[in-house]
Amino acid sequence: MVRFKNEAALVLCTLVWGGTFTATKMSLVSVSPSLFLGIRFAIASLVFLAFALLSEKGPGEKEDSSHIRVSLLLGLWMFLGFACQTIGLKFTTATKSGFLTGTLVVITPILQTIFFRRLPNTGNLLGVAVVMGGLVFLSADAGPQDAQFLFRFDWGDLITLAGALFFSFYILLMDKASREVSIRTLLLSQTLLTSLLSFILAFLLDALDWETLMWHWESGVLPALIYNGLISSVGTTFLQTKYQKAVTPTRAGLIFSLEPVFSALIAFYVLDERLGKFGLIGCGLVMTGVLLAELAGRPKEMYASLEK
């Protein structure tokens, strides 16, 4: 039951994240990507600052310089991931962005093997393979009458793919940091740093004429900021920080791979984007992959060491 609670929290996070693709895509016609990201996480930072000031330290809770460094590094990976994803959304479709972000399900176990010399078990590996097959079907369904665009990467696609790499580093570091650093420090430091770096990036890109600093107050901007800044940034960051420490990185990556499925469903209801037969097959495969990893994994032995 405890394990189900931890993983259900991550599923809820993923559902909310799926909605951010639609909300962000709708806002980028009125707000420049980096500025939108800065405001989004500034809202989150204010909430977490209030949480840090009003909450009491737990028994034995003490922060040292190493905790601060880990928190800032976590914030850096968060910023890089969201910056690439948000800027990439300016130049690619929401569905394609969802697929490319979903590749973290493959990147995470590869990085885990390289840096921690831990090999995911057979159930997780099979789940990864099935999930990736599902993501391919989802991507092939993103464009009308076009099942080959997956192989035509543009700058928006490459930027988004880089974001998936940064999110994979974030997942691995969070697995370690959430066991050692207090929630209040993690929540405030990573959102504050992401907001600060986003504002710096917005003005830097504008100065270099790479991105026009833009803000037009349209009716959809405020709801998007509330959804992304409060519900997504605050709610999911708290849940992820609190519950991911009890979930292995590969399993967390598999759960997070549901994001393009939720994104497609939300886009259907909000933007009237419709899934074809490839999309339906892809959704089914992604769900099957997650269930396969969940049921086939050995509960008492999550990893087999490469040294054995």
C-alpha cells in the first residue's frame, strides 16, 4: 500500500505535467518562453518561501554547505530541462514535444548504468522497450497524414531532446538529494534558481536578438501561469520531492513516460486535437509498459549490480 501511494503521487504529477504542454503552447503566442518560465517559477518560489518561513525544522534537521550545493545543482538541472522544453515548444508541436520529453525513460537507465553501475532488472528493461514503442506510435500520430516526421528533427526538436537529457540528470540527482536534504531547502532552492536563471536567460536572449522579450496580456495567460506556477510547479514539486525517494529512478522514469499520453488526452479536450489509430495504439503500449514493469519487477531486489 505504501509503495502504491508513492507511485500514485508520481502518476498525479505526470497528469498535471501533461496539461502544461497545452497551457504553455497557448501562452507562447503572447509571452516569450524564458519570461513565461521566469514568472512561472517566481510564483512557485513565493509559495515555497512562505512554506520555509512558516514551517518548523524537524528534529535533527540541519543544513550544511553540501546540502546547499546539491540543492543548487538540482535547481540547475531543473532550469535547463524546463528552459529547453519551453523554448522548444515555440518551434515544435505539443505532441512531438511530449514524445521527445518522454525519451527520458530511455536516457535515465542509461545514465544510471554509466554513473552508478546499477543495472535495472528485467521487468523494468522490458517495460522501457514497450514504452518506447508506444512513444514512437504516439509521435507518428502527431501530424495529420504524416507518420514519418519523427525523423525530421529541427532546432525545436533538438532543444527539446536536450531538455529530456537534463530532466534525466534531475531524476537521478533527486533520487539522492531527497534522502539527504530537507524538503523545504529543495523546494525553495530549485524553484528560486530556476526563476532567476530564466529571467537572466530572457534578457540575454533578447540582447543577442535570439528571442524577443514579449509580454501581451491576453485572456489565457493568467490561467496558464496559475496552472503552471501553482498547480504544476508547486504541487508536483512538493509531491515529487516527498515521494520520489521511495521509488527507483527507472520506475520513476517509466511513470513519467505517461506524460505524452496525458498531454494528448488533455489536448484533445482543450484544443480538440484528435488521436488517430497510431495514437491509440501508442497510449495502449505506454500503459502496458508501465504495468509490465510494475508487475514483472522483483519487489525485494530492484537492481542487479553490474559487478556481480
